[in-house]
Amino acid sequence: QVQLVESGGGLVQPGGSLRLSCAASGFTFSMYGMSWYRQAPGKERESVAIITSAGGITNYADFVKGRFTISRDNAKNTVYLQMNSLKPEDTAVYFCKASRFSQYYWGQGTQVTVSS
């Protein structure tokens, strides 16, 4: 049974930091590219960051470059998203996604709210 379980979301003040985690099980994690997406109320889901299966290549949406860092630990079957200098517009549900060719899996999401 494939599972992607996000955690680490919550309420944070503008300028603060959070680290999201996504724990994977039920598939060979090290063979999948991993990514983080987010979806704000009334908006479409958008890609935030991507990391290749071995972790050698990362890519970020322009709106998070320099503030967010994606990483993975294949020994722990976990991908992370370190989010610094958070802004109110970063408020969204954050999802992790595992992808390999045409096969992909989604997590259930974790809420991040940036507000004073």
C-alpha cells in the first residue's frame, strides 16, 4: 500500500520558518523523483520544488527561490521542504508527490498558514 504522509505544517508568523516532511512507504522511494506542490484557496495547485531520485538535481519555482530548500534522505524514505522567510502568500496546503515516468502518487497535504 503506497503512502505519502506529510507533516510539519502549522501557523507561523511572516518571516518565520517551517520544515515539512513527507514520509513514503509502499514503493521504492529511491527510484522516484519527488516534488512539493501547494494549493491556496480558490487557486490551482502549483509546483514549488522538485528533486531527482538521487537528489543530485533540484529545481524551484521563482516565487520560492532563495527561501525554500528541498532535500531527501533515501535511507529514511523521506523528502523535506525547508521554508524560510515565509510570507502570507505562502499560505496553502502543501502536498508531496512521487513521480517515475507515468506513475505518480500524492500525499494528503499539510496546511501552512503564514499570518501575524
